[in-house]
Amino acid sequence: MNLLSPRVLQTLHRFNAAHPWDHNAHYHRWILRQLPKRFDRALDVGSGSGDLARLLAIRAKEVQGIDSDPAIVARARELTPPAAPVTFSVADVLTGVPAGSYDVITCVAVIHHLPFTEALTLLRRHLAPGGTLVVVGLARAETRGDHLLGAIAIPLNLAMGWFKNKGRKAPRPVSMTAHTRPADMSFPDIVREARQVLPGARLRRRLFWRYTLVWHQR
């Protein structure tokens, strides 16, 4: 089901391409509000250009960022001050998470690239007792409610793009140059599978075609 005609969608796409802004970065400050004021070790899965990892480093003693794309990892290293307690590595999350446990694990717009249940199970194993896992993910629009929420987000998305770029055309931010793919799981399926792996996880649909998951390790 699509509430917009192909011509309208093309017009919106052209506008967004001329006035891009990072929907994932929009949730970075929200992520910080879910976390303790100070913690020891953090892991950012799919760290991209490193924006979130550098924010986590304000509170953490050590941050590990991993991404499977060597080019974006190289860019993250370039953008990170040498004194920042952040290490970036090229790794597949299912096989290359740096050893040890983490007080905080973040995963933004990545988990739909992975086998969902397997990825959540692995992240749970790496979370320290009392630790917090925060996921910002993408779900496939399926229900009428999904499509209505997406339609509500469209004018807000246009306004944000115009405001953030001060009405001028702009190139895509570095954080938006990573490989992307559409989500193939619906939100109800995500909720069902997530709560089997992470009992008590809090999941919520969000604006700008995202959902959030927060879980605390006991």
C-alpha cells in the first residue's frame, strides 16, 4: 500500500537529494538519554563515520566502533581526534566483535542488514551485567498505521531538510555515504522476535521511518 503517487514520490526524492539530512543522527541525542552519565566500555555496531562513537566517548572510558566497510572506517579514523578514547576496526558483527563485555552497546540502522535473532543473541552475550543495549532500526511498512506514520513524517522530513541546510542545496553528509538496504521485517515481527531474545525489551515505532529498542541486562 502506498499513499502517494509515483510523481509525488519522485518530487520528494529530488527535494531530499538536494537537501539531505541524517535520519540516524537525529536519534543520537535520544540514545544518550537512555544511557548512564558515565560508563567504562561501549561498543558501537555499524559505526559508519563515527559520529555516535565520538559522542559516546564523552561519557565512556573506551569506545570500540566496528563496521564492515573499510572505506567508511578509514573516514571515521580521519574525523576522530587522536586523543579521543575511540578505536575503529573493520569487522563483521557476527564474527568480529572485539573480545570482552560492554556496559553500553549501540546499533543504529544496521541490524536489518543481519540475521535478526542471531545478531541480537550475540549482542546480548557481549553486554555486561547491568549494561544497556540501544537499537535504532528500520522496519518494513506493512500495516495502515505504518503507512500513516510514514505519511505524517513526510512534511516534517521536508521541513527538517530545509531547516538544516538553511534552504540551500547541499551534498550528502559523510555519515550518509555508507551502504544501505531496505528492511525486510515488519515491526510486529521485530517485536515478537526481539522479546524472545531480550525479555522485557522496550520497542517503539518512531518518526522518520525508524523504530527503537532499549534493553537492560540483569
